[in-house]
Amino acid sequence: MKTILVAALFGLMTSILCTPLVVRYFRSHGFGQEIREDGPQSHLIKRGTPTMGGVAIMGSTIVGYVAAHLVAAVRHDHAGPTASGLLLLFLMLGSGGVGFLDDLIKLRRRRNLGLRARAKFLGQLGVALVFGAGAMMFKAHNGLTPASKHLSYVRDLAPLSLGVVGFLVLAYLIVTATTNAVNLTDGMDGLVAGSAAMVMGAYTLITFIQFKNVCGVRHPAGCYIVRDPQDLALIAAAAMGACFGFLWWNASPAQIFMGDTGSMALGGLMAGLAILSRTELLLVVLGGLFAVVTLSSVIQTGWFKFTRIKTGTGRRVFRMAPFHHHFELGGWDEVTTIVRFWIVGGLAVAFGMGLFYAEFVSYG
């Protein structure tokens, strides 16, 4: 438990202290955000705010993780970084790298459009396949791999074995869906940083419970077959701290945006935690806010295309998608919208944790 607290503390302090340095560097190099012209007009004043702040989140997460392992080494608590932990960090950095390229193209070309959709999906495919292949390869002494071939909810759904190919397809779908869902939600100051911090907090608790009840030589009722839950808890805690530290500077009025670099990195972390902790379907509940925002964009685009085919004139369900801009254009100010969406995100996390805990106590 102490190493988890160390990871969270170092992630928080590194993020809150170093993000201003990132702001200063990006501002001096003209790394300012371009704002979409068809968005809320109140956002136009944000043009030029430093972006790509996700590098601070990723860096702080790594610092928190490394610091926790150094403390553990001094205390002789455990053996050091694991395959699960390193794969999860790879997925965070790989997904964030795709977002970084997207942000860099926007900055170079002074526009709000970066990588083309095909290039972005190909980048996510490459990262997801490397992560998925690694999650099937590195076996522990007991033969357990970081991920399993089964679809999971709170633990593996045993009859639903997907095979290696099926798992790789599933990993790609989860990674792509989650990274793009978080990316779509990132449209207001602090919205994603605060919401992601709650999801990371939930995964810190989930993986800690799994660590305390992991299956050993014997398999008592209710134990968890997860390879490296303690290492997953360290990364989740470090990321939670990093998100809170970044939120200090990202809260309205934001001094820096996380950009696609940060939103895709956090999406990759959520996807990796769900896969490696065997809670893939539970992620839909824990990340309910991101799912609703994504659904709003799908509904908006689908209805517009359908009505344009049927009537020749496209119609919209919402004033603007993603969903949070609908309320902003309806008269809610930005801070009110953000806080209310944080409440929705918190309720989703609480409900997801309730489902996890109810299943846990059902075993007595």
C-alpha cells in the first residue's frame, strides 16, 4: 500500500511542479492550440493556449512508477517492474505518440486538423497489435500471461475463449474505441483530466483488491487470476496523481491543454488497465461519461447522414456534438458544464465500483 501512495504522490508532485515548465517551453516555441471555427464562439479566445500538455501527464506517470519501484527496492518489497507494467506503459506512450503526431501536424500547418483518420487508425492498430502480442507472450513462472484469451467483465468469462487472433482483434477494438472516446471528450478545460483521474482512482482500488486476493498455489473462492495486479495499481495511482496535478493548470481558464497527446495516452492507459486486469466490459461502466459522449457523436453523424439521404437536407439531433457542446450552446457556461459532467463521470465510476465490489463480496 505504501508504494501505491508513493506512486500517486510522485505523480502528483511531478505533474504540478513541472507542468509550468512545459507551459513556458511550449509558449516560447509557439506551440499554441488552433480552435475549430464551427465550435462555440466563446472558445475562440483560447486560440494560442499551449497544447500537447499530455507529455507532462505521461512523464509524471513514469516518474511516479519509477519512484515507487525505487522505494520498494530499498524496502525489499517486490522484485521490480513486471511485463504487465511495462506493456501498459508502452501502450500509454504508443497511444500518446500517435496523438503527439496529430498535435504536431496541427501546429506545423496552423489548422485544427492533424492526422487523417486512416493514418490515425493505422497508428493505433500498430500500437494495439504490439501490445496485444506482448500480452500473450510473456509468461510468468506459473504460465500466466499478462492478458487472457477470454472476454472479461469483472473477471474472465470462462466459456468465451477468443483465441490469439480473436484477442488481438478485441485488443485493437478496445484500444481504438477508448482512445478515441477520451479524445472526443477533450473539448473543455479540465473535463478529461478530472474525469480520467476518477477512472484511474477506481483502477487503483480494483487492482489493489486483486493484489490482496490474487490466486496463489491454491485457488480459494473469489480469488483473481491476474498476473501483476500490484504493478498495475502503481501505474494507475501514478496516472491518477499526474491527472490531478495537471488539472491544477488545466482547470478553467486553462493555461495548457493536454491535446491529443494526453487524451490518447489516457485512453490507452484505460484500455490497457481493463485488458490486463480482466475488466474489459466493466470499463464501459467506469468510463460511462466517455461512452455517452462518443454515443452522442455517433448519433449526430448517423442521423445527419440518414436524413440527408432521405430528404436531401441533413438534420441534427443536438445543437453540436460531442454532447457537452450541446449544453454549452444551450446556455450553460463552461465551468457549469464541466462540473456537471464530472458529476456524471463520478456517478459512472461509483456505479462501476459498486458492481465490482458486489461481485467481490458475493464470494464471502
